[in-house]
Amino acid sequence: MPKSKRDRSVLEQFANEWLRCEASLYLTCGGHRLEIHHVLGGAHRIDAFWNLVRLCGNCHEWVTRRTMPGRILCWHILDSRGAFDLEATHKAWGQCPLARIERALPEIAEDWIRAMGEVLLQKHA
């Protein structure tokens, strides 16, 4: 398992480039108190653009509480801006994100999250 890789300069550059909540198109958010969310956190926390999403506090709480639906939403956001890196995610996480999405979809209650997961599977398979 790779160790956490922290880089303050990457976080500062990312914060300066993304000035709005990236989930605002999908979730009802306040857009206030912007935070940086690491899609893969904990031991997998890497400060790299392919692992970072800019969220308001409300949306950050939503994706954190709903682990796999939250990851699918974040991967969809990354993919929509051309930053989803399947190989880097697989290497850092130790498992294929597409396989994990495929296993999780039947258990996900939100139809719109399942649809995002299916699009990612079709696009990157």
C-alpha cells in the first residue's frame, strides 16, 4: 500500500484554479466554504489533480458519508474535466476502480449515481 503523498504547492495551485463547488451541478449545495476533497483518502491520500475535487462543505459532507456513491460522483466530475486517471487510481488504491464500481452499482440507491457509474464503465472499459 503506497504511503500518503502530500504536496502543499499542488493543493494551493488546485485551490486557485477551482473556485467553485464542482458538485453544484449534481447536488443542492450552498457553494460556500470551499474545501478540497481527496477522492482516495487515508493511506491513499495523494495531492495530485487526478485525486482532487473542489467541494463546498455541504457537498464534501455528502460524498464523505456515502463512500462509494461519493467516489463515483467524484470520478465522474474528474472524468468530465479530463482528469480521471484510471491507471494512477488503480496503482494508488490497489484495486481497479472500474471493478469496484461494477460491484457497487446494484447496492447504490441513487439512480443518477448508478447512471454515472455505468457511463464510466462504458467509457473506460
